[in-house]
Amino acid sequence: KPVSVPNPLCMEIDFYRTDMADAAELVPGVKRLGSRTVSFTGHPEEVFRVQELVLYRLKYEM
């Protein structure tokens, strides 16, 4: 049975360090929720792309 994914989907990421959340917050549409937490809400495919972009950005900025 296929998994049902809510639409819109909300993703929250809680980072280990605040500078990681600082870098992630620069991605358009990403909102800061706390000192180490960011979120993004959208269509599931868009949420996946933003997650990949955030992780890619951190790979080169950290």
C-alpha cells in the first residue's frame, strides 16, 4: 500500500549549531523557528528539493 504524504508538507530541521541554521535560512522560503531550527512548507516534491539544497549548501559552507 502506498504511503500517503500530506500536501502541503511541513519540514522542520533542528541543527547541531546555530551557524548551520544561519546558512539554511538564506534559502528562499526557509523560515527560522529558533536558534537552531528552520522550517519549510510546500508541495512534497518542493520540500524534498529544498531539503537537498539546504544540505548541499551546508556541505560547502561548513
